[in-house]
Amino acid sequence: MKKKHLLSVLLSVMLIPALLAGCGKADTKESGQKVVLNEVAHSIFYAPMYVAIEEGYFAQEGIDLTLVTGFGADKTMTAVLSGEADIGFMGPESTIYTYLGQTSDTVVNFAQLTQRAGNFMVARGEEPDFAWEDLKGKTVLGGRAGGMPEMVFEYILKKNGIDPAKDLTIDQSIDFGATAAAFSGGKGDYTVEFEPGATSLEQMGKGYCVVASLGVDSGYVPYTCFSAKESYVNSNRDIIQKFTNALQKGMDYVNSHSAEEIAKVIQPQFKETDLSTITTIVSRYHEQDTWKTDLIFEKDSFELLQNILESAGQLSERVPYENLVNTDFARNASSPK
């Protein structure tokens, strides 16, 4: 009996390392590789990313994602450069500015999410025959000088033969996110609004109406991309690929499901917004072809971006596409498995 008891104890002791090792593997798989993502803003405009989060695509790829909202491209870029964030999600113009500022560690774009501007022109009443020339002599609540929303707006004006400095007044004194409230308070004849600002104004029942989409009228613009320091990309190629794979799954979902289905999936990300409003916004973005089918940041898009920056007087010199864009991960993610 004593021998049997001793043998049982020995076997138990021998099994402990194996059991611990097994637990360690399970914990590692469950927790995944930690990645901090800093987004420029939290918006339904970025639905494919939130689908990837809510559907568990990042977890499936073995990534433990922490999402932080930077509330501005400058803050998001600062988080990336300082190492506070591993990956940044913002307008790719920020990587151009940083590159021209001769940062020691280039921030490169590896995946593009949106291909249209996400803002809309809102008027104080229905204008079924709205034309951009109607803005002449009017006051429009615009965006920050040098910011992508404002540059795209001015790009559209110039395309339509309108001088942004002379033919109308663009009020840039109001903070981002506060223009809808200012407009409803009586400021301006028109306002340029992101969602949910545009839809919220329409729902107020005071006659406010979306009369134009800047995304449609500006054409296919690389509005938001995912980027990281070159040193991080080179040292963590496996993580970047898995991250991009998850994003591609999110992109595939929004391109194969209805606005209602997408809205239900991402609703946990926007608890303060009712489902019908989310559905309306998703549908509006879907109809204007906001989201790409893949994540590849093409050279033509990069050159168009630089054209817009030059038109706005924000570009001191053009930057070679190859210096700031890496398409390897996006191509691998979109290729047939």
C-alpha cells in the first residue's frame, strides 16, 4: 500500500510541470499578443474595424487589442512616435508631415480603410437642386486649417471654380465636434458635418437637410489608414500581418452584409446611439462606396492625396510613395487562402 501511495505521489509530481505548461499555452492563446491601437476618432465611419473587434476577428488572429481614441491626428501620431501606441489609425497626410519633419523613425502606412471623405454638407432646409456655387457669399462652418476634412472641402470648391478665400466665408473657429451644436444655435448658412452630426441635425425636426456628400464629390480619396513606425513593422511583421488579416475579415463582412446587419454588430461600440440611427448612417456610408474591398493603399491614391495637400498649400515637397507605403500585408490578407 505504501509503495502504491508513493508511486501515486511521484506520478502527480511528474504531471505538475506538464499541467502547468498546458495551462500556460492556453493562457497565452487566450490573451494573445498585446497591441495598442490609437484611433483618430470613434466614428461609425470606421465600421469595418469595429466589425473586426465585435466579431472577434482580432482574437481569432491571436491579437489582444486595446483601442484608444486619440481625438485628433496630432495626438494619435504623438502616441505612435512615443511608443504609447503600437499602431495608429488616422489620415495618411499625418505620415507625410512627419516624414517631411525628418523623424528618425519613419511612420509607414500598411493598410487603407476608407476611400471616401466621411463628411456631408448640411443646409438649413431642403435644397434638392443644391450646387456648390450656391455657397458663394454664404458662411459655412468648416474644419481646422490643414486638417483633411477642410482640405477636401476646399479641394471640391476649387474643382467647381470657387475660391475658398474670396467667394465665401469659412468659419474655422469652432472645435471639431461642436459645429452641429453651433449650427443649430444659429451660426452659419451651411455646415460640414461628420456622422452622427449630419443625421442628428436632420432628426431634430427643424428642417436641416444633408444636401451633398463631400465623399462623392471629392472622388476616391485615401481618407484613413493604419500606420506604425518602421522599426515596429520590421520587428513585428507577424503581428502586423495578423492585424491586417483581422481588418480584411471586417472589410469582407461590411461588403457582404446589409446595413441593418452591420449596425447590429457594431452597436456595442456606440451605446449612446440608437440602432435605427446607426443603420441610417451605415446605409449612407455604404451607398457612397466608403469602404474598399481590400486594404491596399494604391499609388494613385497616394498621389491624389498629395495633390490635395499641394492645393491646400500644406505640402512643401512631394514624398515618394515607396517611402511611406508598405502594401505587403494588405496584399497577403486579400489574396485567396
